Amino acid sequence: MKKHNKMWKKCTAAGMSVLLAASGLLTACGTSGQRADKRIVVFNYGDYIDHDVLKEFEKETGISVAYEEFLTPEAMYTKYKNGTIHYDLICCSDYMLDKMIREKDVRKIDMDQLEYAGNIGETYWKLSQNFDPDNSYSVPYFWGTVGILYNPKLLDFTPDSWKDLWREDYRDNIIMQDSVRDSFVPALRQLGYSINTTDKKQLKEAQKLLIEQKELVQSYLVDEVRDDMANEQAAMAVIYSGEAGLARDYNEDLEFVVPKEGSDVWMDSWVIPKDGENYEGAIKFLDFLCRKDIAMKNFEYVYYSTPNTAVLDEIDPEEKADDPVIFQSEDVVKNCEMFRYLGTDMEEYYNYMWKQLKAY
């Protein structure tokens, strides 16, 4: 299989709407001039689907797609809870879906209606059970890990530990994630703590480390990390494995490692919100995404680790061996944890600790 040829694009601003075909403009009540059964409203991360896939779905089914993008899970949740738009489908990350499932914000998915759900590998259904215990509310989309992207040309050593992000000799050459939970991973794991800790003493230790590190950090970014690393603006960065793969397409010198202390393994999945207006259309869209030809097209565009085994079976073994960032080993995954939703009180405490850190 030829590696994807995706154009370089930055993630759109949170909340930007991309409206396709005859969808019309989104209104405060989430409806347009079209009948609800002929239209679905989809909310997803920026630049996280091949838009030709959306057009093909519209052509095959006659159902138009109103497509909207967000930047972070927290931004998604705030917009969703605002309630002005009735989304039929949302794709988001494990810990936020955990929260939505616990709060009964999503509907059960009738898996019997998904003809192609069997293309999702058993490994990924099991991973999903960390936030969806019965595999009743979500369908896996892409997965990966969080690690360090580095440029060997700008380093005199090979990173293998989160502690390497605290090296004084690389001041202003380090990029960290501008994300509450992700930002604490390097500190918590090097201290030997779970990334899901609810122990405030442990969190304070981790925050202290991050405060000490702050003067070494060039910037706190999200999707812009891949741009800056590809353009050799920094030597090391905390990044999602999928974004690392994209960055390496544009700068072959870059390397990615999941530190030896372990990290986060994440799963982005689709759910059907309880207030959606077109359940049957949402089901058709989910099944469409699981179909081998569509999943392959989408994989080649997004180029994140796919849970679709029908796609994986078609990929040349040499390509898998040549790209351990996208096709990660089981040993790496076994040394990682998946984020869990920790409850409102702890969520607020993490946010409080993060705001303190950013203001320091």
C-alpha cells in the first residue's frame, strides 16, 4: 500500500463548522431546512477524516452531512453541553467518552445493525472496555500512544525516558502538550504514579516537577507540535503517535519513542448522543466507516493506528516493519495505561493544578 499523500494542514480552530453538500447552515436548534432523517450532524477532531469519505457517504445514502470540528475533548464537551446543536455522532477520546457514558449522555448502539463491525479487532474492543465496559456505547475509530518526538540532529543523546524532558542543556528546545491530562503524564510516570491517580499528594509532586521544568519549555502546543518539529523549531516534544507519524512524513530525520516508564494508550471512538435527531442515519454512518474500502481510504488520509483488521491485513508487512510509530508493538502498549474519567471533583482539581502551573 502506498503511504498517504495528505496535504499539510493545521487543525482548524475549535468550533469551526465544515458544512458539506446540501446540509445548509446549522441553527441554534440544530436543524436546517432539510428533514432530520435526510441529514446527520457530526462532531469530530479537526482534520480527522477524509472529506471524500463524507461526500461518498452522501452520494451512496442520500443523507447529507453537516460536519463540525473541535480542538480538545474539553472544548467538545463544553460545546456539546451547551445544547444548541443536536449532534447525531461525536468522535472523542476515551476519558471524555467515559464521562459521557457515566452521565448517560449517549445512546446504546445496536451492534446488530452494523454489518461491518466485525472488521474491528478484538484487541481494540477490549481496550474500549476501559471506558465502555460492555462495548455498548462506542465504536473504535483510531488509537495510539503519547511519547517523545525528537530530532537526532539536534541532540547528543537518544531519549528513552520522560526525565530527558528535564535536561537543562536543552532549555528552549522542548515542547510540551497544552492539555490538562496529557501534560501530567511525563511527570506522573517518571515518579512511578498512575496517570489516573486521584492522590492529591502525588499530583502536587507531579506539578512541582512540571513547574521546575517550565523554564526549560519553549512552548505548550497541541496540533502545532507536528509543524514545529517538522520545521526543526525544537529538539524534543511530547506528542500523540499519530501526529508523530505525520511529522515524520515531512522530516525523515525525526524519531518517536514511548519512554521506558510507560505512557498513555488512547482510543478515539464514536458515540451517538442522546439528543441526536437521526439515529438510523448515525448507524449507517458508523457502519460505512467500518467498511474495508472506506476504512482504508480514511486510514491513508488520517494515518493514525487503525483498529480495523480488514485494513491491517491488506498492509504490506514491510511497511508495518518500517513504521513502528503507526504499527506499534504489543510490548509498548502493555506498558501503557488508558485515561479514565476521575469524577467531577478530581477533574476540577486537575484543572486547578493545570491553571496554577500555566500561571506560575
